[in-house]
Amino acid sequence: MQRRQLMQQFQDGKYLTFSLGREDYGIPILQVREIIGMMEFTVIPKTPGYIKGVINLRGKIIPIMNLRAKFGMPEIEETEKTCIIVVEFKVNETTRPMGIIVDQVSDVVNIDECEIEKALDYGATVDGDFLTGLGKIKERVVMILNIEKILTTEDVISLMKNVSEQSAGV
């Protein structure tokens, strides 16, 4: 248990940064499971447009969300830098994986709590409810996402339930 606490302390304040268009975003590194290249996914009928489908990642069925579509940004053609960040989030005390498609992963950065300002509606593409704050890194501003709020909307929870039921039936 003590080792886990030490690891969490070491990783607090670390964020994986990525871009969607010209905007920079960050998510706490503790919520990132892995980063993978784009791969074929299976489309699930009757899901919101931003849910691209599911992938089979080493025997686990993982839903894939296009973050551009979720934020109402125009779709662009995939490039060699387009990738999937597999994150973990809690739904009803259960940790679940979800893949999010991003334009490009940048790097892992340290952002001290004092360098994060409260998120206000500055006309950003992202709904303010999805932001934890705005992190300052030198001359850059990174929008810190609250991945739990993005992924725990009713339709995503419903999708997770459907995926769980389908994978249990296979």
C-alpha cells in the first residue's frame, strides 16, 4: 500500500498532453493506461456519433470515442500521428477502460497546482463542465480535462453497459 501511495505522489501533477487541432489538452497521467496507434474498430449500432465503436485490445473490449466529435469539432483525415489514448475512469465504483481518439500526443508535463487556473468559459471548443482548469506551461495554455465528466455522461454509461453485456455473451 505504501508503494502505491508513493507512486501516486510521484505522479500527481503530471499530465499527458495532446492536441486536437490548434488546442492543447491534458489529462492526469494516473488515468492513462496506454497509448496505441489507430486500429480497426467494430461499429456498435445506435450509439452517439462520437462513439466510433469498440476494439479488442489483448482480449478486452474497449469502447472508442472520437474526442473531436464529442467536442463538436470538425472531423479531419487521420494522420500517422492520430492515436488512441486508453484511459481509466470510474463508473459506480468500477474502473473501466475507454479509448479516446486524439490528433496527436505531445508529451508528459509537470503542472503545479498553483499553475492551474479555474476553468471559465473563454469561448473554448470544450464545454466548461469538462474542464478541471487551465494549466500554464511556459507560453502555452493547456486545457486540463476532467475525463470522468466526459466519460460518465448517460449515453457513455449506457454504451459501457451494452459492451459489457455483449462481451459477456461472446
